[in-house]
Amino acid sequence: MLKNTTDSYGLIARLFHWIIFVMVISIIIGGNIAADMPSGPDKSQLIGMHKSLGFTILVLVVLRLLWRFTNPRPRDLGTSRIENKLGHAMHIFLYILLLSQPTIGILMSQSFGHPVYPFDLFKVPTFVNDNIRLGKMLLEIHETLWVVLAISVGFHAAAALKHHFIEKNRTLMRMILGK
């Protein structure tokens, strides 16, 4: 089944979830590796891939949100109303981070005078011109947000495991198998 129901996540929602998850983990690892590399062609290539994946995450998150707004959301399986509300708040926070982080990365790159060319296919429109001061500020935000994003993903995963192993409900399995 492609679409969500009130009891399960459809294939499209699950694919968005897991593809974005793998890309986020990859981009966090790649970004940290690139930060520690000496300048040179290998670092430039890794940063280019980092930018390409970041742009792709941004597009996928927008598409995922559109899909989410046009499909029913499966009902909560948690027994605590407060935990369910916290879960909804965490989802909103994750979406904000997943939209903000690549957007800030694109603006940062542009403010340092480096256009973004996802997979060398096209140039992302330039929204800011060279501005080193702005670039440094955006770099600090970008470097802070990846840590916040990583911690948030960790909490999200821990909550899914809590649902599965402690509460013994189908929350995790609905996102893995749709059932």
C-alpha cells in the first residue's frame, strides 16, 4: 500500500523516512570528515557531495511534508497523552531542523562565494552575495545545528525503541513494515 491509513504508514511515507534518515547520518559523518581534512581536491569533492546531499535532503523533506499533509496520519499508539504530544512536538522540531540546516548551509556557502551545484547538474539560485561576516555567522549556526539534529535523531530513535521494547506497541514496526 502506497498511502498511509489511520493504522499504518504507507510505502511512500516509509521510504521518505528511511531515505532521509540514511542521508542525514551520511551527511553528518561526511561533514565531520570534511571539516578535519586538509584543503585540496579530495576535500572539495567531499564538500561538493555534502552540499548535493544537503540540497537533496531539503527537497525530500519538502516533498515529505507535502505527502504528509495529503495523507492521513496513523493514530498514536502511545498510552500517555503527554508523551504523544511530546512526540508530535519532536516531529515538528525535526522538520524545522531538516529544513533549516540545508537552507543555512546553502546560504553559508553562497555568502563565502561558493555557489551550490547539486551533483553538478544545475546551480542553485543565489540568494546572498559574498559576505564573509554573514558566512561566519551562518557557519557557526550550521555547526551548532548538526549537533542539535544528531541529538534529536537520537531521542527520536530512543523513543521508537521505547515504544517497541518497553510499551510493546507497533509504532516502530509501522515505520519499518507498515504494519
